[in-house]
Amino acid sequence: MTDEMDDELWEVTLAEFDEWLGKMNTRELQKEAARAISTMQADNNSIHKFNKEAHHNSHLWYKAVIKHYVWEYGGMPSEVGPGAEVKLVLDD
């Protein structure tokens, strides 16, 4: 989220979170999803659950991965959990 949100608990509805994700640009979605997916098990079942939600739409796929991560770790991949330790090759 943002620096102002550090160390604060924010409760949002799923609709509000979807709206917030919808405001992220493609590169931000890609980076957050890359951090999240790199911490998950690399097998067909792990990836398939996101494919079912995305219906051949990359933006929906990125968002599904990010949502899964947030529900598991309680925050964005770049900020909490194992995703925060991931170093991307082309990190802007």
C-alpha cells in the first residue's frame, strides 16, 4: 500500500481491495505478482487455481495471485512475508 499505511492495520472489503488493485498499473501488478508467485510451490496445481480465475486475462491473473498472497500473509508481496525478500532482476 503506501508509506503512510506502515504499521497500521487496515480492514477493507473485497470490493475495496479489487478497486485498489484496479488502480495499479500493469508493471506494478506484474512486480507484485512476480514476488508472490516466486514464493509459491512450482507445480501445476498451484498455478492452475489462478488460471481458473483469470480466463486468459493477464491482469486478472496478476490480481488473483496478489489476492492469494495477501490472504495468506496479510499484506502485499513487496511489503510482508517471503515476497518482501524477493529481488527482481529488473526492479525499477
